[in-house]
Amino acid sequence: MNIRAVILAAGQGTRMHSKTPKVLHPLLGRPMLQYAIDAVQREGAEKPVIVVGHAAQEIRRVFADQALFALQDEQLGTGHAVQQAEPLLRDQAELVLVTYGDMPLLTSGAIDRILAAHQAHEGPVTMLTMIGDDPRGFGRVLRDERGYVKAIVEEAQASPEQLAVRELNPGVYCFNAGWLWQALKRIPLSPKGEYYLTDVIGVAVADGLPVQALLLDDPAEGIGINTRVHLAEAEAALRKRINRQWMLAGVSIIDPLRTVIEPGAQIGQDTVIWPDSYILGNTVVGSDCVLGPNTWISNSQVGDHCRIINSVVEKAIVEDHVDIGPYAHLRSGAHLSSRVHMGNFGEVKNSFLGPGVKMGHFSYIGDAQIGQDVNIGAGTVTCNFDGEKKNHTEIEAGVFIGSDTMLVAPVKIGAGARTGAGAVVTRDVPPDTLAVGVPARAIRKLKKHD
């Protein structure tokens, strides 16, 4: 059966008090609307139709390759918004699923349930409902003696008895497409001058057609976002969902309330995450790692058996058995090979550190290639920027760099060489040679026992 989704995202979102369109506000690193798209997108299905109005061009730009777009020029209500999708979907769909771009917690599982229930149902409409003590402005769902929906009463028009009803309408529907396009033409104009999608339910009831309602298993899925308070509530619920998923998969999270893991991250079994840690973007973390406390890892790869404490890792690669921190910073292009130790207050940018490198504290390595088993003493700096361009430093295998060495790039330190403490190296140092002084000079060849 051909099923198409319509996502309503035309509203201005004035209660957000923001220059950013509401559905583009970030939620765990992704625009809010992305979650709605992900929830309705079925494998092999056609792209959903997003109904846009306010900030239409911005929304089109962000999601251009993920959806089709229908424009609602005038904001004349949700029923009118769905009508704007008809030219794109008429004769293209047997069922139409309607949801909202500001409902990021709705899951694909809930979508699967409503689609399955509707296809087993004889009526033209199936809707999702939720039980909640905080109505959040949702309409109340009234059922008849058979359990079918007989009315949806908007909060502003509800009587005190109706306001006491705890079954709420978050606004997710599945319709028989042909029936929907006809029913939308029959809904009345509201006193506010708008056409409400909820009035389609009244059309079905008036025609004696059954309207089925399916309760959400988790009421949090029905959370809609109208304010930044709601945004924070939704983020807390999403964080809880993601953290629970990883704990059930074998990751230890010491304090889930103080741990942020974004949806694109992947984490291996038996990794332990300490509080105030952030695993962001498309980060991949291996197994048996210890992360945190106070660690930020963004869009990076971390191997197995790594230990990263009180540190920042951004767009970097960390191989197996690497020890970092505390207070270290890996910037874009940093690549630490296996068994590297990076001490406290160190920084690496756009550099490769070979297997077994020991990098002392208070050191900066930028635009460099470091060979195997090099020892980088405390306070070492690659002076890579000459005021116009970045220059390259190469340190070959087995080199010992003395504390407070300044490596003025471009420069190469040959295999097995050494620099004395405080050396300022402005020229290449041959292999197996000791260089000392300011500026550094080669004073003798090293013997094996040196």
C-alpha cells in the first residue's frame, strides 16, 4: 500500500522568541524537524511532504535533499495546511500520515503502530492519543460507548467536565487519502478564521464513520514544542531515551542525568562514561574505554581500551590503548596511533603521533609527523606558524625531545636524535645526533648507550 507522510512545519513559533525558525532549533545536535522526518521515513518510501510557511526558504535549504515541499502562504490553520499537500499527493498515495515538525520525540515505532492499526481498521481515520496530567493546550478526546472517537474538543471551548478528561490529542493522524481530500473541503471556518484539521474528525462522525484512536505507549512521544521550556523538556526526555539504550547495550553511564550522547554516536561494550561528559556528532567509541569525567568528544573516532579524562577531542582519530589527559585538547586533524600517551595540558592539531609516542605535559604539536616511540618532553612547542603560513615538522622514530624545546618549522629531526632542554631548533638535526643551545647546534653523534 502506498503511504505518504505530511509534516506540518509552517508556523512561526512566536513563543520561542527567536530569530531561528522553531523547527530549526537544535535538539541534541540536530534540527528539531530532522527527528520528525526520521520518524516517518520508511525504507524505500517516497520523500515526505513538508508544509512550510514562515521561513520557508531556510527550511527548504536545510532539508532540500530529504523532502518535498508545499507552501502555505497564508496561515489559515492546520486543515488548510494539509490541503496545500494535495497537489503533490493526489493519486500518489492510498494513505496519508499527518504529523508535526515540532514533535521530535515521536518514534518510528509509534508510526508503525498507527499504520498497522489503520490498515486493519474499516474507518477513514486513525489517530494517536496520549494520557497526561499536563494537557499542554491539547484538545480533549471524547469516546463513545464502543471506544471510537466521537469528538475532539479544543481546550478553549471545553466545559469543566471535558477539561477533566485526561486523554489528549497530540495531532498525529492516518487517513484514507481519497476520503481526506474530500473531507478537508467540508470543514467549517473557525471563529478565528482558520480551518482546523481536528474538524475532519467531526466530518467522519457526522457521516457515521468510525474514528479509531490508538494510545501512545509513552506519553513523552506526544510532547510538542512551543517554548524553550518545552525544548528543554524534550531534550531531557531524548537524552534519557538515548542513555537508556546504551546502558541496555552494555555501556556503563555513571550518572545518566549528567551525560549527553547525541543520536549519531556509537559506543562499544564495557565502555564507562563518567559524569559531565559529552559524546557528540558522529563520534565512534570502541569497547573497554574510560571517558571522563568532564570530557568532550565531537565527531571523532576512539579505539578500544582508551582512557580520556577531563579533555576535549574534536574531529580527531584516537587508536587503541591511548591515554589522554587530564586537560588535553585534540583539535581537527589530530591522529594518535596505538599506545600513545598524551599528558595533561597538551594540545595536538593536524598531526600524526606514531605508535608508542609519549607526549609530556604543557606541550603543543601542530602540523607535524611524529615517528614511533618518540619522547616529547614537557613544554615542547612546534613553532609552525611564521606569520603567513603553517609549516611542517617531522620527527623520526626513537627521537628524544628535551623539555622546553622549540622546534621552529619547517624542520626535521632524524631518527634516534636528541635535543637538550631549552633548545631552539631552527635547522634539521641529523639522525643519532645531540643538538643543544639557542639556536640549537649539533655537538656530537650519539652512542648506543647515550
